[in-house]
Amino acid sequence: MIEAVYKIGRISPKKDFLEEFIEEIDNNYKNIFKIKIDITDANNPKYLGIDYEENDLSKKLKYFYKRGSANGPDKTPTSKITTINKTFKNKLKNYFKKFLNENKKLLSNEEQNLIKALQNLMDENFDKIKNDLINFGEQNGFLKDKDSFKEPSVITFLFRKNGIDYYIGDMDLFVNVFKNNENESYKSFYIKSNVTSKADKRYCFICNKIAEEVWGFVNTYNFYTADKKSYIAGGFNPSFMWRNYPVCSDCAKTLERGKKYIEENLAYKFCGFNYYLIPWLVFDDEETLMQTIKRFKNYPNFSSQKQKSALIEKTEERILRELSKLSNQINLNFLFYEKSKATFKILLFLREIAPSRLKFLIEKMDAVDNTPRKFNIFKEIKTRKDPLNFNFSFAFLREFFPNSKIDGKYDKYFLEILNSIFIGKDIDINFLLRRFMEKIRREFLNDQWYEPSVLKGYKILLYLEEINLLKRRRKDMKNYGNNFEEFFAENSIFDDETKKALFLEGVLAQKLLNIQYQERNATPFRSRLNGLKIDEKTAKRLLPEIINKLEEYDKNYYRKLEETLGEYLVKSNFSHYSVDELSFYFTLGMVLEKHFRQEKEITK
Ligand SMILES: [Zn+2]
């Protein structure tokens, strides 16, 4: 993985450090005001007045702008003007003093003296310079009022020495300090908590060459800090610690470049998570790598598009479809991460996934969606909003394992499932059904429409079954030759009497609820369903209760169904299944009741 980042670093363009470090003053800023100071006599600089020029984008490295903290000076004496008074007070007043304090070590005595003299000059002429700027603005029509300009403006310094003008970026004094930042910014690669880890003339683990100097804390993506508290699905070898991992300074910089390139070009989203897609070539070949990366860059960037959420899901999954077409020469690393201000946390690392694996996953997705079904249970449902489509999507899983206020935070579980699917690890049906039923029961008890959840849950099971990852109790299907066996044959999860019994009981219960609703415009029998916790006791209690009720209404059209159900029930062994699993089959039966209507009840 680190090697993959390194290879990307090697082919991404090297940029000058300052070019990247210094910020551009964009086109919105029209005016550059310059405080002119003659420094020919370094001990006694003289303030010359205010000067002006239009912003020139090609002068980025001359203006040398680098933002500082919000209420303190900027990193260089070039500042964007908010209000004139505020900018003078917060940004300019003590700039030179602060600059001197922070960079004393890097400045020669001569330079230090000049900075001191500049601070004195600012102290003495502070009000005069400020008023000059206001007057200059007023005379030339730049001012909106006494404290602000009409258009976004910038204030900077222009130094004159022996008749020649120097911008800030022309002065070594300022530039060198920031050039030094480059090394400074790599310091964390060899100093940590006051421990220095550097060695001379040792092998670099990346380039395998003896390097002048190797660093011990090169830690791209925090790969080698084994944070014991945080669980990382996908897994690293925590014994592979930094101490055993010396990297030369060139390689460290290349890694940083690769990392930056990946951040800017190979970052995607999936089901609410961010991930980097990092290709790894089985045979090293820069040209192919370059082409691959270019291809990835062309994949749509959904985060920037305002689309309907259903469409975003489709686009996110389309990437997988695209990737599945790649040659198996290219393996794929998926690095799911969470980034806050200072920390970068790896949530899941899917390592070297072959496109053929993706192809398998996608083909099975299509297979499970396109299987011809006599019982068309996954038919699209029209709603007032978008139609509900039940083609398998990873988003279904995310709905059961979300990160939400109502349901709770299930990120870890979702990623665990994702990991299992990608690497081909079994998933226990009870682990899934526990969550499925939690959500379905909540919806049921709140009188919400739970049909979509039940169908999506069932689709998830079918998909996992299709890719051979569903760990469940299996039995040889026995055909009882009744009317319902046709459905069970098509839905091979129903390979056992207990499941069939529960399913048919759900169908029957829903029929009673329908009749109750017709008769009374209410469904009081719902309260007999034990909140959809259908254990053995409830299952056995329900059958006679339902039959009694149907007889009471004189609408028991379902004797055949009851008979079949009774037959299965007698042969059931409830001890084989969890209450969640029993409840799920029952609920599925309720939801699919409409596929088992008889002529009699329809004409009714
Ligand atoms: Zn190296």
C-alpha cells in the first residue's frame, strides 16, 4: 500500500515548495496598495509613502501572501484588507516584531537589525501610514467610506534599496525563512514527542538504497501507528512499527507528493464514507499507472453534484462497475478514512482487491436482480416521491447499519460487512437479522410503512446467498406438493418446515388484519403480534387465535392455508433459529401476503 502511494508520488509532478506554500491572491482582489520604505540605510529605514498597482496574478511569488491566524498577523507582511483600522491593528502593527521572535534563529544579525528598525518605523509612523492610505484611497476614488475600500484590496510593502524596488518575495530575508519551512514541515518524520529518530548511511525501506540520512517516523496515513483503542477493519500488522521502517528523505517527500495527489484526485465517496482509491500494478509500469490514474480521475465526482440521493447511490456503485472492467494487472486499494482537523483515521482498508472480484460481485448483483420470478415480489413500488426500486444496493445495508440519531451509530458494523463482502468472508445471518428486526419492529410499533425495510432486508440476504457468504443453517429442501411450495422453491432460503410455518403464519395474520380493517376500519389484532417478536410460544398461540377471529367474522376462506401451516408447524423445530430469524420470516409473510390472494377474497 505504501509502495502504491510511493509509485503515484513518483509520477506526479514535482512542484516547487514555495509555489505550493505561498497563496495566490485571486482575481477578486483588484487593488494592491504598497507601503514604500527606503532601506538603503538598513539602520535607519525611511517611510516614502503609499503606492498602488493592480493585482497581477503572475506576481504571486512577489506579493508572497500566506494567511496567518484570524486575529493575528499573516505569515508575511502582505494582508487582505478587511477594514482599514482592523487590518492595521491586527495584521500590520506588530508584524515585524512577531516575525523576528519566531525566526530569530534563522536570521543573520544584519537581518535582525533591519527587522527591528522596520518595527520601530511602524511604531513611529503607524497613524501617519494609515492616514496616508485613507487619503490615497480617497483621492483616487477607491474608498467606500473612511474605513473600507469599494473593492477587495490588499496591503503589502515595497522596499527600495539604492533606487531599486523589491517586493517581499524579492527579499531573501523573508523568502529563506519560508524555504526553511520545507524542512520544518518534514520534521514530524524524524522528531516525535522530543524523540529524534534519524540515522546516517542506512538502507531506505522504500527505495532499497543506502541513503545519506533516513528518517524513522515517516508515517503516511498513520499506517504504522498501532492505535490499540481503535479497531481497524481490514487489519494491519501492528508489529510493523515505525522503528523498523527507515525511509530516506527523498522517498519521504515522494510519499507526501503521492499522498497529496491521491487526496486531490483519487478521493471518492461511498454510502456516506470517504475513501481513496489507490491502484497497485502487479507489474510495475509507469505508463500504465499513469493511464489508470487518468481513467480514475474521469469518474464522476458526485460530491460536487447536487443529485437525488438515489442517483448518487447509483453513481457511487457505478464506479465499482467501471473498476470491474479493469484488467487484473491492476489491483485496487480502498482506503476508507475519517479526517478531522488534526487527525487522520483509517476506518477500513480493503487491500489489493482484484477487478475480477469486483466483476464477480457486480455480476451477482445483476443476477439476483434479474432472476425471472413467478412471484414478482421485488416489483417497483410507486410512491408520492420517487418510485421505490429494490435492485440490490449497498445503500440497503447502510439503511440498516446507519449513522443516525434515531437508529444509532453502526459505522463499524457497516464497514465490517463491506469488508466481508469484498474479501469473501462469511456473514452470520443472525448478526444481520438482529438489526433488520430492530428497525422493522420500530417501524411496526410506530405504525410506519415497514414493507420497504422488509423487502430490502430480504434482498440483502438473497445477495449474500448469491455470493456464497451467508452463514445460515441449511437443510435439504423437501417438497410437500402443496400450493405454497412453488413459492418456496423460488425462494430457497425456505428450506425447512419451521421457516415455512412462520412465513405462512405471517401471510395468514396479514389476511386477518386486512379483514379486520375492512370490517372495523381498525386492526386491533396487531397488538396480538407481540411487537413482531415471534418466538415459539407466540407462533403456537397465534394460529388458533387467528382461526378463531376469522371464524368470528365468518370469513375464514383460508382453510387450505391453515391446514398446510398446521402441518409445517407440527414438524417445526424452533430451537434451530433465533427469535429474530423466526420473526423475519413471519414479517416477510405479512408483507408478501398480497401474492397469495385467492379468487374468493378478491371478488369479495
Ligand atoms: Zn528511499
